[in-house]
Amino acid sequence: MWLGVACCWTSLFGASYTTRLQLLVFLQGVLYAVGGALLYYPCISYMSEWFVRRRGLANGVIFAGTAAGGLVLPLILPLLISSQGPSRALRILSIVIVSLLVLILPLMKGRLPELRSSRARVPARRRYVEKNWSRNVKFWILLTANTFQGFGYFVPIVWLPTFATALKVDATNASIALALLNGASVIGRLSLGYLSDKFNPWSLALSTLLFTSMSTFILWGVLSHTFGGLVAFGVVYGLLAGGWSSLWTGFIRGVGVTQDDPIDSTTILGYLMFSRGIGNIVSTPISTALSTSNSSAPERHMDAHLGFDVDNGKYEKMILYVGTCFAGAAVVSLMGWVREKRHGQAGN
């Protein structure tokens, strides 16, 4: 984990001095991601060791931390950059982050160190049998729904400030809109994490995905021609879509992994993060292509009465794309819910 700290600090501090785009992409896009992974995955593994009955809530707390950063940084960074400049702001940020990590990391410890050391001695045949979750149909249904969700989830987060600017909103209010979305995500992740310990995660997934799709079409596509409508969409979107990752530990219990096996739990979480990460990478060029495809359309020369009409309909296809991704994820989750119900009835 200390190597992860070094990578994150080097990424931010080094980026403050670079003047080459290629080096900036490497430092911020590659090195920081590697450092973050080296820090993040041990935390997920430790969480699986320490928590069993309330693992969903613990998972929600961990993922709520990233949303909390998204709540604070959009409010602080514009002020820091305007007062100190981009380079100095990056150096200050690197010092703050590494200082916090140095204080926190000594407290990060696993509960079962002997399990990690003895795992390598488990016979290969037994390890193969233990991984029966990879042949569980519900695992692949989950992975498919997770990928669909990832293809849509990151688009509003990336484009919300730009959409707000198209509404003639100043940069401060645009940052506030994004901060409110992330703030709502904190609540959504904590809530769904708690609920996943109590209720069927497929039912929670189906309801949140369905309502997210509806809110995208209605709140973003119809009502977001005003800043108030856009803020309402951001808050609802954060509450519903932001909590998806908090359901992961609930899903894992249903794909053949025992609750006292932190290694397999962490492995499945890695697959889920990977499939969602594909959406994170691919959704940006897709959404950019969708927005530029409408920018060449003839101007309508009329006030926007719908969110679809904002900036000459630039965001219309993008909104439809996001809503459709969540609708597709809801359909796949319905398949998982039906299979779960049939499996439960067969067990009875």
C-alpha cells in the first residue's frame, strides 16, 4: 500500500511540472490509477475479513468515501486553482493527500493474516472447486448488468457541468450541481449498502435501475431546461444510480461464495470493478460522439422547453443513450431476480 501512496504523490506532484500532454496523460491517467488500485484493493480485502453480517453497509461506507471526495473537490478546487494557479494547486493537493494517507495507513490491518499466508498452500484441485461461482449463471448475469450500468453511469457525471454551462449558469453553480450529485451519492451508497444486508439485492437493483432510467428520461430529458430541474435530476440520479456499487457484496452472497471467504469475495469485486471500468473508459468517447452528431443539425432558433432541446438538441442522443443503458441493465437484473426466485422455490 505504501507503493500506492508513492505512485499517487508522484502522479500529482509530477503533473504540476509537466508541459507535455503525453506525460500528463501518463501521470494522471495511468500512474495515479495504478497507485489508487494498490491502495483500494487491500481495503476491499480487509473489509471482507472484518465484516460478515453488515458487509453491505461496510461496502457502502467505503464507496461513499469516493463520493464524498466528489462532493468536496468541485467546491474547493476552482477556488484553489483561481488563487494559486493549476501547478501550485496540484502540489498542494499532492501534499494534502499524502499527509492524510500517511496518517491513515498504519491503521489499515487485516483480521486474518494467517489465512492469506496459508492460501498458497491450498491444493490446486481444491481452489478450482472453490471457484464454482465462475460457472454460476447469476455471476454472468450480474457482470452483464454491471457492464450496462457502467456504460451509462459516468456520462451525467462528466457532462453535468457542461450541460449547466449551456443553461447560461456560471462555473460556481455548475460545480455546485456536480457537488450535489456526489453528495446525494454518499447518501445513496450508505442507504443501499445497509439495505443490501436486509433485502434481496436483485430486487433493489431492479428498482433502482428502473427508476434511474425513468428519472433520466423525465428529469434530465424533459425538466432540465432550467437549472432547478438539472439540480433535481442530479440529486435523484446520485441517490439512485450512485448506490449501485454498494449492492455488490449482496450479489456476491448469491453466486456461490461463502461469507467467510474474503479472497473469493475480493476476486469477484475485482471482476465487477473491471467490467464497470470498461464503461468508464468507453462511455466518454461514445457520449462525445453522440453530442457532436447533433451539433451539426440545423439550429432550431427557439427557446429550450425541454432538456432534450438544450444547446440546439446537443444532448438529446446522449440522454437517450444513458436512459437506455439503465433500462437495459434493469432488464438483465430482472433476469437475475427471476432466476433467484426460481432457485429459492426449488430449494424449498
